[in-house]
Amino acid sequence: MAKYAVKKLLGIIPMLLIITFIIYWLLDLTPGDPISYLMDPEALARLSESQVAALRAQYGLDAPSADNEDNHDIFRALP
């Protein structure tokens, strides 16, 4: 019984990794800018382009998707 439980628990790990990568990939494909999702549309309309650009730079959204992994704290924590 213990062998069965360990086998099932170890089988969950690759499944969770695959699901995580699929969700990340699908979210990366969604149209739009995360800034537009974070802010109220009316408040976003009042901001100038330079203010929106400053927000994108603050959150690290001004780089291409491949470079955004460098901006995440978890990657900084890894040796």
C-alpha cells in the first residue's frame, strides 16, 4: 500500500509541472498588457504614455517575454 501511495505521489510531480507550463504559456499568449488588467480603464485613460511606460518599466514589462524571466524574484533566489 505504501509503494502505491509513493508511486502516485511521485506521479503527481511531472503532471503538476506540465500543467504549470501549459498555464504559463496560455497566459503569455493572451492579448493585452498586464498593466491594463491591473488598473481601472478610466484611470488608465487618464495616464499619459510616459506614465504607462514608467509603470511597465517598474514591473519589468518593457522587455520581451523571453527576458521577463530575469525579472522574477524566484530566479534571483536560485544559485
